[in-house]
Amino acid sequence: MAASQGRIEALRRLESGEPAVEVFGESPRDLAAAVASATLGEDGSEGLSLVQRAPGRPRLVAAVSEEALADVVPRASRPARLVFAAGLLQILDAWDASHEAAQKADDLGERRFAAYWHGIAHRREPDAGNASYWFRRVGRHALFPALGAAAEALAGRGESIPIGTDGWDPFAMIDLCTRARPGTDQERLARRLQRLEMAMLLEATAAALG
């Protein structure tokens, strides 16, 4: 409870205009955890919609722009900072800003996370063809084995989940999200899986910053 209240207070300070570095210091993982708790919810919750919506907390969007993150990750390269911003912005439903940051990071040669966040953005656009292009660029991501195992643990018996021989299967996830209809069990499963994917990817993106 204390940790939850601390994150609520930290986000309130961000939304009031305090710089992120004054709230979280040089700790991108704490910033990521706080934003994720506010937008994705706790373990087992459904998180964001499968299709982009307007940002629910627009004041946080400005607080996690690439420029605003410079003091939080002062030793990070610009591509790394951009891709961290892309992840934070995506889970805040700031679709255009997230997409732009992921594209810039990719243009600058970031190869660990930019294509992955870019693929998620297009899956939520929704543009299955474009999402598939970016996940082909991702290839066999280092996160897939752990994500696949976590997805198996999350899903109930008889539920078809997007895993394959390498763990997580991003193309099966695109198909699941495309087929899922609002209000169905399939949509609820897809949202829980998307929440898991986003939470793990954001944590990995932040951890790579040091």
C-alpha cells in the first residue's frame, strides 16, 4: 500500500509540472513502474484497449517526452532515450508521439526496442500489415522466452495464447487482437496479454538504460 501511495503522489507531482528528475531522480525504472501502475493497472488487470484512444492523463504526456527525460537518464544515448519515451508514451495512449519517438530511435540505429514499440503502435492503430512488418524487423527478441512463459502462466485452461517454439509469437498476437471483438472473452484475454507484454517490455526498456 505504501509503494502504491508513493507512486500516486509521484505522478501527482509530475502532473503538476515538477520535472521528472526532481520526482524520480536518475531512476528510469521507478518512473516506468509509476506510469505503468497508473495506466496498465496491477497484475491480472486488462490494461489498455487493443485500439488506441485519446490519452487519459494528458498532463503526464508532456512529462515523459524525450526532452523531459534527458535529466532522468543523462548518460543515455539519444536513441535509447527516444525508445524509452516511445514506451512511456504508448502506455499513456499518446499514439502519435510514441510512434514518432520509435521512428526516430529506429532512424538513429536503435535495434533493441524501437522496432518492438513501433510494432505495438501499429497493432493498436490498428494496422495489422504494418505491425507485421515491424515485428519481422524485431526478429527473435530476447524478451520472447520469458514473455511466452508468463503468458502461459496468465492464461486459463483452454485459452489459445500467442506462443510458439521461441516463446512469444507476435504474429499470433496480431491475429488475436484483430479477431477479438469488444466485450468478448477473447478481447479480455488479448488485453490481459497486451498488458503483460507492455509491462515486461517497458521494464526491459528502462533496465537497459542502467
